[in-house]
Amino acid sequence: MYSLLMWKNKIKTTNMSLMNWFEDKRRFGGLIGASIEKATKGYILNERKRLKINTTNGLWTRRDNCENILYVRFLKQNKSICEECGYHLQIGSTERIELLIDRGTWQPMDEDMVARDVLKFSDEDSYKSRVIFYQKRTGLTDAIQTGIGKLNKNLIALGVMEFQFMGGSMGSVVGEKITRLIEYATENSMPLIIVCSSGGARMQEGTLSLMQMAKISSVLQIHQAKKKFLYIAILTYPTTGGVTASFGMLGDIIIAEPKAYIAFAGKRVIEQTLRQKIPYGFQVAESLFDHGLLDLIVPRNLLKGVLGKIFELYGLAAYKEHNNSFLQFNICFMNFFFFLIKILIKFFLFFLNVIIFV
């Protein structure tokens, strides 16, 4: 009887210890979950103050599409392309320049140009405060970097939009920097590349941002149609709105990255306007390529090599055109020379006849 009571007490003690163990584990797991939530998604304190955690310095990142955990160092070595599904993650304008331009050849232009709040626009925050915030966040003055450099030893003019700066929106500074870049390329007989990544015109600048579409298109017409220089547009995720409606679709050659979202209006806006469902994926690069709106879809890791080959062909075409024009000039000169000889012969025969008859 005594041994039976001791055995029951032992079971109770064991059950209590197990219950305490599970309770401790639950509490510990809750603390870990809370700390993970705080570090990744933002944690709301009792004072309603949101903490924004910068996760760009972490060792790992997760792809929502394939749910694959990616090591950041390997991801950067792979040019921010997921090895599992091939998805092209967004990269900054500085990384894009490093991928395209030969090392030590990049010369930036108009770095000190800053937007002005002419309209005194304000919603939840003033436009001036937003610009300052994104300047500190990205280290750029506005949503584009422009300059000249060498791509596989070919000197080019390059503009790269920065989506992390107010969604890459096109304001007066973006429009002016692109315009100056195109004018510089035209004056110096250089091919032009613009890498697009934008949500469209910047609403905080109103009509001033919409005017940039016409301004850029007009200088591109001089660069392409009148001077016959090459312009290549590279469309990345996402390219929408006024950028798509202007210089994004005006390239002599239009290249897109795989699965890039390219549109004028978003899917939701189109469905609400037409009051009908639209096909899935009709605004991705592959769909636009099938309908003839794109010339090439090139993976990021092959882009520099493809551009280098295009510039080689462009150089050969320009050399051939130069030779043809030189040949045409020679032919015209020879025709004119023979015409003069014929006139001199006729004058000589005329004077000879006059002398004979006299």
C-alpha cells in the first residue's frame, strides 16, 4: 500500500514537471516568435510606436514566390537571381551600374540636382520631407543616376532609375537629368541606354512631372530620327505609367528582364474600368514579347554580353555606312570630274573649228 501511494505521488510529480516543461517551452517559444516578429515585420509597442527594422544587412532572405531561403552573399554573386525559380529580385541603381559598366570607367553627371517643392504639396507628409527621407535612405538626390562609361570597352551614355526612391517616380529632376543625358549623347555621337524601373510620373509635382514625358520624347526624336544614333531601353520590374508611355517604349531596341511587370495602368484599374476580369500574367514581359511589344527578353547575368554584341554590330553598321557614304562621295566626284572634262573637250573642239574656218 505504501509503495502504491509512493508510485502515485511520483506520477503526479512527473505530470507536474511535464506540464511545467511544456508551459516553459510555450512561453519560451512565444518569446522567440515575438523577437522574430519584431526583427522582421516590425513590432508595435504599447505606446503605439512602430519600430522599422532594416533587414538588408541580414545573412538570409526569403523568396515569396518559391519560399526558398537564400544566402545573401551567394545571391549577390548570382546577380540577385533566385537559383531555385530563376526569379530576378530587384536591385539598386548602383548595383545595376556595377553590372553593366566596366570597372573604373563610370563618370556620373548632374549628381547635385535636387527637386523643388513648387506646388507646396502635402498629404500625410510634405513633399519636401519625403524627398529628404528618401535621399537619406538611398544616398541619392533623386530617382535616377546618369553618366557615361564603357560597356565592354564601348563608350556609352547610361541612365539607371532607382525604384527605392519614391518608387522610381519621374519628377522634374528625373526628366531633366534624362534630357541632359540624351543631349550629351547626341552631341558626342554616343549610343544611349536607359534602364527603367518606375511607377510612373510623380504625383507630388502634378503637371510638371507629366511635361517630362514630352520633353524626353522630343530630344529622343532628335537623337534617333535626325542624328541616327542608337537608343536601347531596358525594362525591369516594374515599369509602369508615364515611363512606359514615353521613353520606356521608344527604344530602337527594347529589352526586358524575365517576368518583368510592364504596364501603363495596373490590373486593378483596368478591371474596374472594363468591369471584367483580365488574363493572368498579361502584363509580364513574356506576354508582351509574344504580342510584339518587346525585341528581346534577356536574363540579368547575360545582359552585358548581349549589349556588347549589339554595340559590335552597331559599330560595324556605322563603319559600313561611313564607307558607303565615302564611296558615294567618290562616285559623285568622279561623275562631276568627267562632266567637266566633257565640257572642256566641247570648248576645245569649238575653238578648233573656229580656228580652222577662220
